[in-house]
Amino acid sequence: MEQFVAGLPLAFSRLPMFPFFDLAHYTASVMSLKEQQGEYLVFYCPHNLVYHFVAFLPIRLLVVGMKEVTRTWKIMGGVAHAHSRYKNAWIVMIVVGWARGAGGGLISNFEQLVRGVWRPETNELLNMSCSVKTSLVGAVLFTMQHTLCLPIEKHNLMFLFTVFIVFKAVTMRLLGFKGSPFALLENALGSLIFGLETASSNDCVAGGETGDSAKKKHAKKTE
């Protein structure tokens, strides 16, 4: 039993992504797109059988979990590829691993630039989604492991990180949680490093205006 547990991370790190995990990744992406308004005819199936099958909660949770497994492989692959070319370039390794893991979350910024549409509220660099934040954390961890700054074997890190992101994704899907699991850590670091106020105070400052600023804006409008 001890040998099985000890060899589990190594066996997991050698698990091939094709075809089952890659298929789960594509299926989850298609499901997300199909659930948006106006996409019914794009992925039409008689009686919508495929969608209803994958939308069945146990199947959907399985697909979501398998999709997150591929995220670990993509982050690790991006960091390893950058490390093979730039041994000590931490920023390059993090950026490449982050881009591989986040995928469309970062490419959407380039897409907006090409289309000439600038919407700060949908910019992933300004308002990161949970998957983009997770990919960034993974890119940092795998970069530290590749540069021997993190004393852990690669297969152990792959296993532990995958368990974390799969548990996070399945739990968020099961509970319908739309927020960020890193919110508490972000608030604590923001308060410690940058001296930021609490989220409630930020909302008050961002959502409302102080008396002086409101008076100045009103004076400009009257002028």
C-alpha cells in the first residue's frame, strides 16, 4: 500500500492527455460557448441530446475535472519549453506557462486589440478570472521547481497542484460559486503589502464619490 501511494504521483505525471483528457477539455470549452445566448445553431444536435448528456451533473463534474488536469500539463509544458531555451529567465518561463495554461483568457485581450474594442471590465489583465489566476499561480510554482528554488519533485508538484485545481473547479461548479477562491489571500496581501483597505471600503470608494469630488464634477457640468 505504501509503495502504491508513493508511486502514484509519478504514475500520474506520465498519464497521457490524448484522447480522453483532451476530449474533455474541448467538450468543456464547447459547453461554455453553447451556454451563451445565440449559439444554439452552432453546435446543433437532434433534440440536443449531446448537450443534455454532458449537462447531466455527474458527467459535467467529470468533464470539468478532466479539463483541469489538462491545464496542469499545459502549464508544465510551457514552463519546460521556455526553460529549455532560457535557463534563468524566470519572467519568460512564467509568461509562457501562464499563456499555455490560461489560453483564451489571455488571448481575448489580443482579440479585443485586433477588433478595436477596448473594454476594461472584460480585460483579463485588469480583472482576472479564476482560471487565469490559477494558471498564474501554477506557472510560478513550476518555474520555481524548474529552477530548483522549490524543493519538490516535478511529479509530486504536478500531482498536488492537479488535486488542488480539480477540487477547486468541481467544488465551485457544484456550489455554483462565481467568486475567486484567492479572494482572502488577495485581500490579506493587498492590505499587508500595499496598505489597501477592505473590499467593502473599496466598493464604497469605487461605487460612490466623496463630497468634494461630486461637487467638482457638478461644478464642471454647470460650467
